Amino acid sequence: MIRAIRMELRFRQVDVARLAGVDQKVVSLLERGQVIRVSMRGLRAVCSALDISCGIDLRWNGGIADRLIDRGHAAIVELVLSELRLAGWEAIPEFTFNHFG
């Protein structure tokens, strides 16, 4: 994506590097998918220079990770769901999340 956007904007790697305040090698590494070899600061700087929104999503077994973080709330949800099901209700929990906090 970084390469495609850079080319759409008609920038050279060196132009992006200058705007981002990083070495041209950082831009090259990112364009080749070598994210592991670039610092978070470098990644964010290059993305910012190209007006790319950059974020990291940590995922594990779908919604199960949320339950690890807030086990108390998850226990209450499970208790309410089982009570509703015992009463004959069809109860399906909804998983929602907030990207911003």
C-alpha cells in the first residue's frame, strides 16, 4: 500500500523519506513488506508523510481476547445469558469494540 500511494502521489522514495525525516532505506523496507525491520517511529513517520492512517490490531481467537481483559464483565454476561436461556429466551451476545480506546 505504501508503494502504491507513493506512486499515486508521484513521489520518489527519497521524497517520502525527506518528508518523514527517515532514511530512504526505511521507505524501501516498508514497500517490500519488511515491517519487522523498521521501528514504529519510522513506520508512523512514513505513513504520516503519505497521509496514511496506521494502526495495529491485536487479535486472538476472535472475541476471546476481550474476555481475558475483562473477565469480571465476561462472567456477568455469561451468567445473564445462561439465566435467559434457562427461561426459554434465545440469547446471542453481541461483540463490539472501539478502535480508539
